[in-house]
Amino acid sequence: CAELPPVGSELDGVVANILAPVLRDHSCAIQDAVRVGGWIVLSGMRADQLDAVLAHYRACSVTTSETREGWSAVLLRKVADRAGQEI
């Protein structure tokens, strides 16, 4: 797993295909690495974990999601800073 660039690097997007606890624990770093308007793909969580993971991504809106065989993936668009304030 590559380390995310320092805060403020403003990437266009991040793909994170890792388990739900890691997606939750690193939600701040993932959101901070992406510019407003950028995208985040989260994958590797069970369908019953999706809502709990998304609760940590308040700076994002769900563009689309898909569940197959009990596993979910979601495409997010960053719409605000991590505190949820639109920029």
C-alpha cells in the first residue's frame, strides 16, 4: 500500500481497495489528499459495512455504488473540506 502524499497535494483521485476498518481509519488522509471536485473509489468492504464507512467521508457525495456477492464499491466526489464545509 503506497503512502498518500502530504496534505495539500490535491490529487485528482484515489483508489482504495482495502478492508472497511482501514478505509475508516484512513478516511481523513484519503479525503485530505484529494482536491475538491476530485474523486475517491472505495472498495473492499462488505455491503453491511458501507454506511459505516461512508459516515467517515463527510466531505464527499456518492456518485454511484455497486454491490456484488456481498462486497461493495463506491465512487465518491469530494464536494467540501473534510469538516463538511463546502468550498
